[in-house]
Amino acid sequence: MHAGGDGDELDRLLTRLASIRAEEGDTRDDFEVHVISYDAYTPDGVKALEDRGVTDCIVGFRVPYTKGPDLEPLEKKVEHLERYADSVIGRIGG
């Protein structure tokens, strides 16, 4: 639903989504909102997204617009994931 724009844009989208759901009578508890947001890289940011109704955060550890093959070694990728697990997921009880 959201791919890394500013927080104000996300708030507008979430407000519009809530309006559409209300108009359609959608009251499901299992409705999911997926976003890409820089806020997802800190425990406080994840909590703020959750408070705004976001259910899933998509994070990445490389610039997806780089042309050519990905030359980063697997070991470095694992380090990124472990650091995120320790500094974010481990601190929010995920």
C-alpha cells in the first residue's frame, strides 16, 4: 500500500483506506496493511506504525535500484538480518 513516501502521505493513505473500508462496511479484524517505511528500522518507529494501523513492515538492506549483479556476500547479508533482529525485532517482542 505504501512504498517509502513521507509519513504525511502514509497518514493520508491510511485515512482514505479507513474511509473506504467504512463505506464498504468492512469491519474485518484480519485486514492487513503492508508498508515500506523508514520508520520500520527502529523499535519506536515500528510501534508508531502499529499505532497507525499498519500490520506488516517490509524492510530491505540494499538499494534495490542498483543496476547489475548484487555483489554483496551472503555473510554480509546475514549480518544485516542479525543486526535488525537484535536491534528491532528483539526489542519489540517480535
